[in-house]
Amino acid sequence: MSDYVAPLKDMRFVLNELAGLNEVSALPGYEEATADVVDAIMEEAAKLASDVLAPLNATGDREGARWSDNAVTMPAGFKGAYRQFADNGWGGLDCPVEFGGQGLPKLVAAVVSEMWRSANHAFSLCPLLTRGAIEAIELTGSQEQKETYLPKMISGQWTGTMNLTEPQAGSDLAAVRTRAEPQADGSYRIFGQKIFITYGDHDMAENIIHLVLGRLPDAPEGVKGISLFVVPKFLVNADGSLGGRNDAYCVSIEHKLGIHASPTAVMAYGDHGGAVGYLVGRANEGLKYMFIMMNAARYSVGLEGLGLSERAYQMALAYAKERIQGRAIEGSSASVAIVRHPDVRRMLMLMRSQTEAMRALSYTVAAAIDKALRHPDPAERARQQAFVDLMIPIVKGWLTETGNEITWLGVQVHGGMGYIEETGAAQLLRDARITTIYEGTTGIQANDLIGRKVARDGGATLRAVIVLMREAQQAAAKDAALSELATAFSSSVDALERATAHLLACFASDIRGTSVGAVPFLKLLGIVSGGWLMTRAALAAQAHLAAGEADSFYAAKVASAAFYAAHVLAAAPGLAQIVVGGGASALAIEDDLL
Amino acid sequence: MSDYVAPLKDMRFVLNELAGLNEVSALPGYEEATADVVDAIMEEAAKLASDVLAPLNATGDREGARWSDNAVTMPAGFKGAYRQFADNGWGGLDCPVEFGGQGLPKLVAAVVSEMWRSANHAFSLCPLLTRGAIEAIELTGSQEQKETYLPKMISGQWTGTMNLTEPQAGSDLAAVRTRAEPQADGSYRIFGQKIFITYGDHDMAENIIHLVLGRLPDAPEGVKGISLFVVPKFLVNADGSLGGRNDAYCVSIEHKLGIHASPTAVMAYGDHGGAVGYLVGRANEGLKYMFIMMNAARYSVGLEGLGLSERAYQMALAYAKERIQGRAIEGSSASVAIVRHPDVRRMLMLMRSQTEAMRALSYTVAAAIDKALRHPDPAERARQQAFVDLMIPIVKGWLTETGNEITWLGVQVHGGMGYIEETGAAQLLRDARITTIYEGTTGIQANDLIGRKVARDGGATLRAVIVLMREAQQAAAKDAALSELATAFSSSVDALERATAHLLACFASDIRGTSVGAVPFLKLLGIVSGGWLMTRAALAAQAHLAAGEADSFYAAKVASAAFYAAHVLAAAPGLAQIVVGGGASALAIEDDLL
């Protein structure tokens, strides 16, 4: 397997020229996140990613997490790597300073997170879940809960999990059955089984803080009766030291297609008298709390699509330059490296240009998250939040769908060697396959997009984004070198407008027919959003070239944007046509004729 | 894992209404292949597929083929299943009667082959490779070689392999280095290493007949110096009994993403003094012989895309009908099966309609293969052969690319359960992943298509197919129930014509730029060919409905065709645009800037 090297140059370009790091550094509380500081952080993260995490990716996959006697043993090297990760403060990068975090912007955390995901997707899930649990406690926990759990979770001494799914309750949390019995001391006894619990058990940290959705005895049915509980693996004494083992056990782990080093646990709560749990926030509001955190979790999974794509591209490119096979198609006396073959080049450019577009979009959304939290102007905060809400299903859905396509292409570039596990390309494909499923399938993202994010505000937020897209398109049209790109991008925005108009016109009257087009609409908005940022990237690169800068990075960026316009945006009118005209034929026959 | 049930009804529909079984039965030598006989064969094959082969699919995947001491042990049950398969004569279905085969048409073999591939892809590769070796010996071997090998290979007593690839010679056979030293007795000693040899060793048959590409001492360099040799695992005595062990050993097998039960061998020839081999056909003409067989091999791999898709669809549909999760999007008091969710329905229809289109195309091509071989009119034979030559890269390339998409969707329909190996959906995805690579990658199919199959005859063969497409389109346009389908299909044929015109105009002057569009062109011709046959299917179904037949199969077929037109053909204009305008941007930057 080839090495991973963080693409620092493109990361800096996106940070500074597209996502607006300078605007984020100007927000109250983020003044220390200057370009120099961020650069130093990125270089340190890049070293950890390349030197420590990336080499464990293949070995972790082969060895896998192992379960016996209700406990999980991680693959060799993971415990040490985690210790280094935690000791260097990476777990608390964007966590509150008052509990020991570094208080840096989400934008910086996003860049660093991309590296963890590229280097070792399975490893990166432990801090991802812990970060989610930290946020849950920070936003909804009592002061005592915060003081008890946050410092040790932020320092990485303890990790966290999210326990939502049950066998009958996957996408539909209304069906959750885990129950919580109130005790005289104000605590609860938790009884129930949870499945698909990422890092539900492991041996890398001394305690695991489980956040568990369950029902109080008098709770209403459905989603309005779900409460959130904190259930530590080891109880915590008043002085913060560890007490007895709680009745929360990992009774098995799943045998999965990928992310073998990430233990996916079946958790049994209360099989031996009841697991001690504590209510977080108010009773029956657990689902609301989950929704608060869902944006962050979905955003994080989107970065997995990006990180895996970058790794797949690096691996495929290295192989394509090294593998000598066949003559050049236009004729050559000697055999050539396969990168010379036009179809291999096409695949590599698909990988490269879409990875760049995904990076540009995800960092831009991260900057908007920071602005939505910290901007001094409430109207601007609201505007940024609306943009974030619109884009979260795109970051989750489009980046993970595209990540699946790109890791698939990574195998294809390797030819027969791609099918051999030792090569490493197939692992990326296997690891990527979960990303369009967990934290809400693409279908669920797409329903969220067309319903809550587009139809609900009458398309206002999306229209504001389309205005920005048109501005970029018009700027590009003025540059002769970008005129083809501008034309292709313009057609794709036209397609987006057609699809949006149909959606707004028909969502209320034909929700089933409109929903058939939900995923095609998500993909359409994804590729056009990517086209918007690649157009902006090309404009920025052209400005550098016009200023006489000789760096070939800028010429490559313009070429990448042009390729994206010609090969990726070409799909936009077809997607719009499916949104507009695909509803009836999908629903024409009865289920039993399928 | 759900059961596999052969889709006999759709198979019969395609056989009789689209591929023209009656025309094939009318060919000299195929008179016995009447509809009744074929039906009886299909029902027997369906039983073997469902009862014997399908249950071994998951267990074979888990256990895998195992190697030790230069020999491969197959997973439990495979030896017995193979014995039953061979004893029932399935290995010789379309083989020459004079050597013990049943002499049935390729069309019948195609239907039955689809079942083997759906039931157990890994198992089906053994007869597939054996069939290829039979054909090689039949077409190019001496009478003595035919008498020595064919009866026992056709009976399944012995199996066969094809040894092409070496570490430095994958897609490029010019780089083959295996050498053959002439011996005084007219035989050769073979020295060399071959990799990726499917069923290079196993314990299901008493002998294995290896066909090996190598070079004579005085052979010219490159592809013009490659000869074909037959190298049996056990030497064969003059009386047909088995002699000594030949110096041809499986020295390891690969650890692959999928098809775990199919041993992929590294074969060492001549490590202990030289493997005894015999020249097949004339010296230095081995590559030509390989090309003769390549159509058959590529066609067979295309059927894997179809077979895996059918299995994935059956599995996903069963799960979608059984899994209760969430409320109906238009509102429902109770939870519903997920088949009710519009996006799940969309995915199932994508799986179903494309599987039907692939079946229709592949059987139609099989019928053309039969006509090209047996039609009494030489002009008709030539016309059918040209159609077959054009369509082989489509059957190989489009069916396997689509098979990858459909097995991917199969996992998605299962949600989180799809990622768990025990479910079985992920195995189909893993097994499918090789199909776009072996027997020539999609890129190689696409280069063959645009160069040898389209540009070389100035587009004449393709234009003749487009005439047939237009006829179907015009017929559909006359039926009000099919007018939307006809419009969508017409646009897709327009797109195909635009792309073809560009290809013909620019292939000679800009071979690199044109080749960037090769795979998009292959996909375009694939989906439009599928659209042609789905249009014909809809017309045939409408005729039955018009005749008052109450069978809901026909209404479902019309709906499937309409869905295909709205959702699959919608991509055609975008693909054409890539073919026409995607060359320059893909090649704009130097390789070292990638």
C-alpha cells in the first residue's frame, strides 16, 4: 500500500481562497487561528496521519477488532496510536477551552479531520463518536455532568459512544424500546439492547461514556417519548476516580464488509440487574438533542467520503505512474506507464477533480458553521445557519456517494491488482461502503433536503445560493480561458433551477412522486455546488496566473475545474430530467408486482 | 441470505419475444431446441441452481478455497456439486455432439449460464474456463488433441484453464515471457510463471488441462511471437489413462476482495526441469487463437454482470418487503415495509429494469452468435457476426459496469444490515467487483469498441443497429401508452448519433482525445441498446395486453420499460456530451502535475 501524504497545498488553497480562513479568524474567540498557527497545526497533524495512523490502516483491516468475554481487543498498534493522538490534544481541537479543549474553529478541525479519515478511517471513528458525545453533554448536560465527563473525554482519557439503533429501530427512532426505570437517588436503571454501536467497547481508554436513547415508564409513544441517558462503562466516584463496572456490556461485534478495526458492538444494558444511567437534559427530549448533534455527525461522515477519496486518488496515481503496460494509443516504440492511457487519465481526473470539489465544499460549509456560531451580526448568523442546514445533507450525501464512486475507480485503475487485498485499493472501497448508510442513508439525507431544507422555506435559501453560483458563472464567462467552463456550469445551474422549480411546485401535491426524485436532486445539487466552488477555484487560480506566478499548481487547478465542468457537470441536465419526470413511472405498479 | 429462484418467466419472455428462439430453432443443427425442450432444460437448470449451487454461495465465500503444499482444497460441498453438475451434462450443453456434448444453441447456454452465475458466481467460473479451453482445442487443436482432451473435458471429468497473464504482462500480452523449449519427441518443455489463473488448481476433477501462452526460442518479439500450448496437470497416456504428475504447480493463491471460492492461482511451470507441453495449432499464432475465443469469454463475463444483478435484486426485494421501518411519506398510522418508501422503490426499479434490459440484450446477442454460426445465408451470417462483434464489448463492459451499480444498490436497500457480511448483499458487491476488470477492463472493451468495432467500418454496423432502434421507437410512438417512453428513447438515440458522428469524424485525427470518451461511449451505447430492447419488450407486452391477456407480468414489463426510459436513458445526452466535448480537458496538463 502506498503512503499517505496530506495534500497541504490544496488544503491551504481551499482554506485561504475559497473557505475564507481570514474571515473565520476575525470571528470573536477565533483570533488565535491565524494562517500561521493553522499551518503549523496542519503540519503536525499531517505528520501524525502519515507516520502513525496511515501505517495502521492495512494492518488494522487485516487483524480487525476482536471480541471475547464481553470485551473488545483492538488491533496491534491502535492503543499506542490513540495514546499519542490524545496526548497531543487532537481530540479536543475544537472543544471548549473551559473543559480543556483548544477552542479552534470547525474549519480547522475539518482540515485535520480529513487527514485522520484519509489515514485511517476505522481509527478516526473513535474520536468522531467521542466528539459527538462531548457535544451532546456540552449542549444538554447539567453542570455536574459537564464537569464529570467533559475534561476526561476532551483529553482523550475516556471515549464516548452514541446508542440509537435497536434491531427494530434503525432509521426510525420512534421504534426505540430501551427503557429507563427511575431510582430513588435520581438515577435510572437502563434495560435494553442496542446494535451498530461504533466503538461500543475497546481497550484504548480507561472508560467509555455511552449516550443512550431510551424511554421512561410514563413516556408517550413514538419520537416524543425518547430521553437521553449517560451510561458510563465504569461508574465515576464523586472525586472523579473510577468506581464499579456498570451493567453495560458488549455482547458481540459485527462481521462487516469494511472498517474492520472499528468495533461495531451489540450492547446489552441491564442484563444483570440494570445499567446505572443518568438523564441528560429534560425527559422526552432526547430526539431533539440528537437532532442538534446530527448536523455535526452528518458533516463528519461527509468528510469520510472526502478523506477516502483523497487516499484512493493518491494510491491510484502512484500505481498509474509506476505500472508499465501497453503502448501509447497514438503509437510508441516502448511500453508506457498506464497514466499515459487516455481512459486511465480520465479516471484519475474524475478522482482528482471531484475530490477537490468535495474539499472545497466541505471546508466552505465548515467556515459557515463557524460564522453561524460566532458572527457578531445575528442576521448573518441566521443566514449562515440556513446555508449550513441546506448543505449538511449535501456534504453527507453527495460526498459519501462520490466517495464510493472514487474508491471504486481506485480499484479499477489498479486493474487485476486492485482486486487483490494486499494492494490496499479494495480496502478503501470496502471502508467507504458504509458511509452512504450510517448517520442516515442517502435516501434519508435526500428527504431531509427536499422537505425540510428546500420546500419548507419555499426555496429561499437555495435561491440565495443560486445567486452566488450565477455571480461566479458570470465572472468566469468574462475570462476567455474559462468560457467553456462557464458555459457548462451555466447549463448545470439552469438544470438545478428547473429541478428546484418542479420540486417547489409539486412537493405538497405529490409528495410520493417528488420523493422519487429526492436522491437525484441531492446528487444534482451536490455536483452543481461542487461546480460552483470549482469555478471559484479556477477564478482564484487565474488571478494568480495573471499576476505572473509560475506555480504549476494554478494551471493544474484550472485544468481540474475544466475537466469537472466537462465530465461531471454533464450529468446535471439528466438528473434534472429525472427529478422533473421520473416520479410516475417509478410508482406505476403495485408492490406485489415487483 | 435469501434463496435464488430463476426468473423463468422473464427468461421465457426474452427468449421468445425478443431474442427469437424460434428463429434459432430453425437453424440447421438446432432443430431439437424447440420451446418445449428448452423449457424443460431451463426447469432442470433452475432446480440445480436453487437447490445445489445457491446454498453453497455464502458458505463458499466464508470458507474460501485453501492452498497448501502446491494444491488447492475447495470449500465444503463444492466437489459434490461439481460432480452433480458434470454428471448431469451441464458442462457440455453447447459443445459438439461428436465429442459428447449436447450441441445446443448458445442462446440456450446463455440462459442456463445466467442461472449458474446468479446462484454461485465463484463456482460458475470453473465451467466457464473449461468451456473456453474446450473451444480453444476444438478450433485450433489437432485431431489427436481433440480426441485426447475434449471428451473428458466436455463430460466434466477434467477441467480447463487459460494461462495468459504474467506479472509484467496483464492487459499487454506482448510482454509474455514464458518460454517453450522444443524436445526431440515433438513436445516442448515449458518454463515460466503465470498469475491470476482461475481454477489453476482444485480438487473437483481428476485432471486439469492448462492452455498456456509462451514463446518459442526463435519467436519474434511482441504479440507475433506468442504460441499456445496445452499442458496437462497429469500427463495422459496413449490409452487415455492418467500418467505422471507434470511440472505445473500452483505455488500460491491470491487473497481477493471476492469470489473467495474461486481459486486464483499463481502457476509455476518448469521449476523442476520443465513442464511437458504440446503446441496447439501453429507456432506464433497463439494470440490470434486467443482472440478467436475472446468473444466467447467476454460474453460469458458479461453474463456475470446480469446474473449477479438478478440475485441482488431478488435479495433486496425480499428484504424491502419484509423490513418494517418508518411511516409512509404521505402519512400512515402504522409503520410500513420499506418497499413503500419512494427512494427504496426507485432503487428497486433501477435494479429491476436494468437487469431486464441486460437480459434482453445478452440473449439477443446469443441468438445472433447462433445465427452467425449456422445461418444458411452467408450474407446473413456476416451481418449477424458484425452485430455480435459490435455488441461483445457492450455485453462485457456495460453489463459488468451495471452489475457493479446494481449490487451496490442491493447493499444500499438493506441499510445497515447490508454492511454485515452474514446478510449476503455485500458478497454480491465484492464478487461483482472483478467483472469490470478480468477478460479485459472496461477501458479495453471501450477502446475495442470505438476503434475496431465502430471507426474501422466507418460506423456501418452501428448505423444498421440504429435503424432497428428507430423502427422500435416509431412503433412505440404510435401507441399512446408508450409515447413518453418513445420520446425519451428517441432523445437517447439522438444522443447516440451525435456521439457516433463525433467519433467517426475525430477518431483518426485525435485518437487520444477521442479515447477519453471511449468508456462514456460504451456506456451510452449500452444504455441505448438496453432502451431499444426495453422498447421492444414494451411493444410485445402491449400486444399481449391488447389481446386481452390478464397476466400482470405484461403491465409490469411496460412499467419497467417506462421507468428505464425516464431514469436510465436520461443519462444519454450527458454521456454524449462527454464523448463530444470531454477530450481536451482530460489531457490538458502534463502527467507530472497530476
